[in-house]
Amino acid sequence: MESPMAEGLRSRSSGLKPIETKKKSGIEEYDMEIMEDEPLSPMARLFHDSRFDVHAVAFMASKTRISPQLVKDKLVHTLLKHPRFTSLMVVDEENLTDMKWVQTKIDLDQHVIIVEVDETQLAMESPDKFLEDYIYNLSKTSLDRSKPLWDLHIVNIKTRDAESVAVFRVHHSLGDGTSLISLLLACTRQTADDLKLPTIPTKKRRPTPSGYSAKEGLWRLLGTFWLFIVMLVNTAMDVFMFTITIIFLKDTKTPISALPDFESNKARRIVHRIISLDDLKFVKNAMNVTINDVALGLTQAGLSKYLNRRYAFGGKDKGATERNNNLPNGIRLRSCLCFNLRSSAGIEDLANMMENGSKGKRGWGNWFGYALLPFKIALRDDPLDYVKEAKLAVDRKKRSFEALFTLIMAELLIRFFGIKVATEVTFRGFSNSTICFTNLVGPQEEIGFCGNPITYFAPSAYGQPSALMINFQSYIDKMLIVVSVDENAIPDPQQLLDDFEDSLNLIKNAVIERGLVKNLK
């Protein structure tokens, strides 16, 4: 019998093949329980192109050893209640553009994989390296399309931060990042009270005054009109930049750029670093910015430091100030920021849906757009400049309909020109930029997954065109920085994480030295 990894390798090499759906006397030839067929959304169809065979992965590190049987028992009452995770992606053999989700019976033993640990190998290398290599080899494979497109790998070895780790892998056509993380959290409960779902911090809205004078109402109306004009102007500029990016405008070729042979080497090395969320909040409150601004600021600082070292003659870092700058002038480096544009179902809604066995799909699926965010790569004498520049760039993107435009454009291209044209346009948008970046908010209290208390959880992905993906994920008082890299471009991802951590410390120390801490409330 082939191993799951071997099956995946065979699937990747063979490409997308149709699953026959001929019927005999109204019954499928395959072991399907026909309940409901649903066409794939346009964005989900895009993810089944060989160049966008993207898989989302989530790492759940446990404080205890994970019992596979307990996990299976829990999944029956949670994840398997969601129709996407009990459905096949079926392609009509006569019309290959006709793709549907068709429900089927599921064998959990084919989806919950207990990793066999080679004790000899484990004795020769650290458990963390063993786990890292396992994920790297997993990223060389695709999920078997003859089964629902997900699996869960249980690795019962003690690592630096956990007693065991579960790796949840899902094909990105099942849902966008926001949907998948929300569903995963809906399968968890607080360890302090196993009847309570995790609580996710939400942005507080300013209270709306009960009434206005005529003068105040006029000024508010003018302000709203002016903001609308600004958004139209910004959108026009962003659409222009997006269009020329699709046609010809590429990022500057740097040491972290994707290599030309991307399609023949999609394997990714995925590593993480745990830093203090309180440190990010410290900077946030002192500078009156957001956590996202701080995350982007330390990312720009860390990338600048890392590239400065890579550009240095002989690979030696000459310094970290503008006086010892090894960077070329005018580096154009942009990140694809994905925005969920659907009114997503909350964790509680998804938990209720699974508990009640409802087939509702409100807020589910791939319905997102993306924007191109410029990163300023330079060495600054004042570390706070990185955060200030990040805030200006993000605030500018918030006043634009660029993400909505890219979604509408993709759906129109699919409708009028077909999936191949839409895929080519989207692929060029991602490949002509350098980085993928996300920042997700996590639970404020400790959670348990299938009865196991979680010490950290972290999302990432592989299969994307860029050589570098950066994910920030908060959890209680921790912030996880997860990087997914092409080793041919970034052979030392741990060094990159060191630079991110050092950059945060520099920014925090600069806040203290300038006395901004007195502004904290």
C-alpha cells in the first residue's frame, strides 16, 4: 500500500485529472452518499490550477501526548459535521471546467495519520529538526483528490515548545484563511471551561453620538464625501499600479526573490519563532498605532537587516546603520495582502452549525481580494521610522477599493474568458511581487483541541508562487512569526527570524529611550 506521502507525490506529478461521475441506475459508481452537489466558487476553481496548488497548514502544539483515537472521536462531532470536509472535488470528464463538491462517506483512518518516528534518526538530530524536515517533505506532496481534501498528521515527539504536535493540512480551495482558522477554532474549547468557545478580541467601535446640530451634520457629510473622493482617487492609482504589475512591472530582483524554476520546486521550509505579544502592545500603545502596524514595521526592519547581510561582500554584515549600507538604492519590494471580503461566520456560528448538523455555509469559502503593499527596504538610524512608514502605507491601503477590484476582476475574467486567463492574471500578480503577508488574531485564553491543551498554534501555507510567506498569529500573550520559504532563495530562515526578533527589540528599546512609555495608559 502506498504511503500518504507517496500518494501525494503521484497526485502532484499527474496533475488534475477528472473523477468520473457516470451513474448506473441513479447510483454513483463510487462509494458516495449523494446528499447535495455544490459548484466550486470561481476562486476555489482557481486554486485547482497546477500553479496555484496551495495547501494551508496549521500547527497545533500540545502540552500532552495526543491520543489518535480521542482525536478521531472528537472530529466525528466537530469537523466532519461541516460539508466541505466530507465532500469530494468532482470534475466532469466531458467538461473539465465543471467542478462540484459532492458529499461522500469518509474513512477517518485515511485522514488522521500517525507519524512513525525513527528513533535512530531522532537520536542523531533534534526533535525540532525532525518535525521541520517532516513538514518540508510533506510540502513536496499534494492531497489525494480521490478523497476529501484534508488530513491531520499527529507527531508524538517532545519538541522545544511542546510534548506533541498536530499538523492540520487543507487544500486552499476549501476556504480562505479566515474561514479555515475560524473553523479550526470552532473545534476547540477553553481549557478553563470546556463548554466555552475561544474569545477573539475585536476592534472596538467608537460610540456614535445620539444627535447632531445642523452644522455638525453638514461637516460630517462633507467629511464622508471627501473620504469617498479620496478612496476613488486611491483606487484609480492602485488599479493602475496593479494593471502594469500584471503586464510588466516586477519587483526588484533580490536574494529573496522566487527563482525561475518555481513550478518544478514548490517545497517550502516552514519554521516559526515565538515572541512576546506584550512587547508589540507596548510599542503599539506608546506610538498610538495598531498591532498590525508594529508587525509590518518589524518585518520591514528585519527584511532590511537580512538583505543588507545578503548583499554584503562575501556575505559579511558590515553594520546595521545607514552609514554601513550594503543595500542597492531604490529596491522595489511588495507584498500581496489578502483581504477577506465576505461577512464571515463567527466561531460561535460555526460551532453551532457543527453541533446541530446544519449544512449552512454562510460566510464560508474563498471570497477574498488582495492588494499590493510596498515595503520600504532601507537601513534607518531611528528604528521607529519602520513602524511610522508601515502605518502610512497601511492607512493608505485602507482608503482604497483595490482588494474589492481584484476580486471582481477575477470573477469577471473567469466568467467571460475562462479559468486559464483568470489564473494567469492572478499568478502574475503574485509572482511579480515578492512576499505574501498575513496577520491573524487568536484566542485570548488557553484552548484545547480534542482534549489536548494547546501551547501554541500557527498557520502557514505552501504551493504559493512567492519564495517567502510571513504569517503573524497571536495566541494568549504570544505572537507567532511563521515563515514559509523556498530554501533555494532563503537557505537560512532561522537567521531571518533572528532579524525579526532583533528588530522588535530595537524598536522597543527606542520607545523606552525616547520616553514614549510615559504616554501609556
